Amino acid sequence: MKVIKAGFNYSQDGPGNRLVFHLQGCNMHCPWCANPESMDVNGCMMVKDEGIINPSFQEYTVEELIEEAKECSGMFFSGGGVTISGGEPTLQFEELKAFLSGLHRNGIQTAIETNGTHPRIEELFPVLDLLIVDLKHIDDEIHKKFTGLSNKRTLETLKKAFLAKQKMWVRTPLIGGFNDKEEYAGKFAGFYRQYDTEHAGFELLLYHEYGKEKWRQCKMEYTMKDAFVDESIRGIYEEEYRENGLCVIRT
Ligand code: SF4
């Protein structure tokens, strides 16, 4: 598998202390991406200030990654485990499935962070303790314009997961000039409330620029401007969600 980096993170990528693997490649191209080095499936060369040039990923076998996770299992406290993120982890679908199955077989809690576009994603549900899906916009035209892809497959994935009662966190990054209008909150909630959302938590994340420097290192232009959103927008979304019976979470 093509792995950009692996490291521990507490609670933001699933419950407890987790070993998070970021995989190479994404089928979207979000201009706010915090891991721009992950976008190209073939990777990129990252140029650091000291003039050091490194490829964005290294390759490992599924067996090597399972062994690494097993060796770290003493660190999975507070309900932790392994989260596989990206990029978009489902682009390496067969390897991802084998990796999750191996972790599950070894009693390690599993989660993935995905944009929800893979048409066979439900094949992962039996070996997935938590599915984390980003729905970036409910309006398909705006979604397409900013990410390069339709939101239709993501909506389909959410529907499948709700119907399967898959434990899930549904996340939306709130981004100025993209989805920060009050009117969108009701539209997102209107989609979710068609389903039984008992097994899902919903989180709104505020725009940040933590990945900006990496765009420069990958020789790509960071085009986002004035995209910070006020906390009050998050409050409006959260209130709308609660009024529609959705469980709002903050991690
Ligand atoms: S879907 Fe996620 S990983 Fe892919 S480009 Fe967008 S923000 Fe980056």
C-alpha cells in the first residue's frame, strides 16, 4: 500500500488513542485540502526549506502494516485502534479491505475516513467499527465546482450506511464562500432526516490552513482566500441539526 505517513492521534480520527495511516491518492481535488501531497495517485516530490526532496509516500505490504498495528496495540487506550485515512483510502480498495480484515481478525478496532465515493464501500462494513464520511456540500453543482466530483456517490454511501445501521460519524468542513450560508444547514439536515440516524454522529469542522505550507512544498498553488468562518455559523448548523433530531458531536 502507498502510505504517506502514520502516527498517533487522540480522539479526532475515531474514539480513543489511534494509530492513523494516511494513504496516497484522492479522486477529489479540494482547494482547502490539508494533505495536498496525498492527491496525486502517483505521489509528488516534496521540497522542504532545507532543500531536502522527499517522495510523498512509501510502499508497504498489507502484512507489514498489520504487524506494525499489532506491535502498537498496547497504545490503543480509551477505545482506540487503527484509522485509515487519506487522501482517499478506498482508492486502494482491495488492499484496504485486506488490511481492515486483518486488523479485525486480530481484535483491533477499525475506522476509515473517506469522502464516500467508492461504489463497493458496503463490503467494508463487516470489518469496520466506525465509518467516518465527509459530506462537503449538499448542493451537487457547488460540490462539483469545488471538489471536481459530484456528491451523488457520497449521498448513496450515506444512505447505505444509515440503512445498514453502520456506526458512523458524518463530517462537514465549514468553509467560507463554499457552504457557510445559513440556508444550507436545513438542506443538509433535510437529507439526513429521511433516514434512521440513531447510529450516526454529525460534526461540523471549522476551516483551517494547517496544510497550506505543504501546497508550496508540492509546488501547487493554494488558492483559498477569506475562507475562515465564524463560530456562529457552526452554531446555526448545530441548532438546525438538533432540531431535526440529529446527534451533534465535537471531537
Ligand atoms: S477529499 Fe479530502 S483528501 Fe481528497 S482532496 Fe478533498 S480534502 Fe483532500
